[in-house]
Amino acid sequence: MSDARPPDSAPPPVRTGLRGWRRAGVELAGLVVGLFLFSRLRNLAGTDVRWATENAHALQAVERGLSLDVEVAVNHWLASHPTLMVVAVLYYRLYYLPVVGVLLWVLVRHPRAYRTIRRTLIVMLFLALLVFWLVPLSPPRFALPGIIDIVAEHDPVAGKASRDLTTGQNHFSAMPSLHVAWCALGAYAAWLALRGKHPRLARLPWLLPVGMVPVVIGTGNHYVLDVAGSVLLLALSIAASASWQRHGRLQLHRPRGRNRSVG
């Protein structure tokens, strides 16, 4: 009798697990490199302060026509509530922690959903860069008189740096709000991963971008229409990602020509 183990015993799952972690590491490295390049390209845009300010005034005129010009009122209301100011600054600064956590969780535990998120992210960053280059926009804290720069005044770590125009950072990329867009992307990722087995729980992550909306407006960093631009940005990115996926499937299932054998 032979003591040989069947060929599909313990080793394959181990190798599969190692391949999974290796793939996750490659994906994570690619994400870091991509975000670094995005940040550099973003900082090269929006250097024309006058143009960005003119665009901000034009946007405010549109908001006044739509009765959406609430930025100053919301900002002053928040400034009159010290405890809420601290909460808003922490929310504004630390939002990336749950977003990164969700993306890593989806990457490791739900790779199929992550592939959808990866495509959506690529499209979202490309479209955002396009808007930053074509329509630089000064935020309310720079463009609107009477706005209190809450983050600059109440963030003890990096608050003052948010007003320093000599650091090379692009301060004139208010449209769309990437704070809202990133939170919405994280919520979308969690929703994709959870909707099958936990449909009710899948709704909970959407509270993150909803909570970010009054924060970015109240702190003087974004206009109401910036938030609308973020919603449109994610919607277009999801639609483009779905089209990209369908095109890939069509290419995969397209019949290939067969080589004829010569007799």
C-alpha cells in the first residue's frame, strides 16, 4: 500500500493564500504609486490665483441664483459651537483612516469587488485631475469675505500650513470636493462587499460621506456645488467603470480565429 498523499491536500491552499497576499501587496504598492503621481499632478494645477478666484465668484453667483449660497451662514454657526468645531476638524483630518481601512479590507477579503473599485478609482482620479486643470477654484476660506478658516485656526498640528501658498500644495482645487468623493468611494466599496449577505449593514457606510458634507462646508473648505460635483464625479466614475468592465468581458469572450491545419 502507498502512503502518498492525494495531490490536492494541504499545500495548495497554503500556496493560494501566499499568492493572495502577494497579489494584495502588489495592488497596495500600485495604489500608493498611483496616489503619489496623482498628488504631484494635482499640485502642478491651479497655480493661477486670480483665475481661481474669478471662478469662485462665478460659482457663488450661480449659487445665489439657486438660493444655495449658505457657506457663510453654516461657517459662522459652526464657529459659534466650540465642541462641534473640534469634532469637525478631527473629521476633516482623519477621514482617510476609515477609507483606507475599508479599501484594504475589500482588497484582501473581497477581491472581485476591489477590482470594480480599482477601475472606479482610476476614472475618478483622472476626471478630478481634468477638472482641477481646467477649472481651478478658490475655496470659500480664501474667496469669500467673512469666512472663518476653522481648520487653520483650530488644527494644532497642520492648521497654519493649510493657508501657506509657498509649500507647493494646490489650494485651489475646491471643485470637486475630494474629501466627499473619497468618503463616498469608501462607502461604495463597503456597500459592494456587504450588499449580498448584509444588505442592511451595507447602507451604514454611506453615513461617512453624508457626515463629511456639513464638515467641508462649515469649515470653509468647499461650496455646496463642490459637493454636488463630488456626487456627479462618483456617478460618472461608476458608470465608466461598468462600461470598462463590459468592454473587457466582450473582448474576453470574443471568438478567436482558428488556425487551419494544412493536410
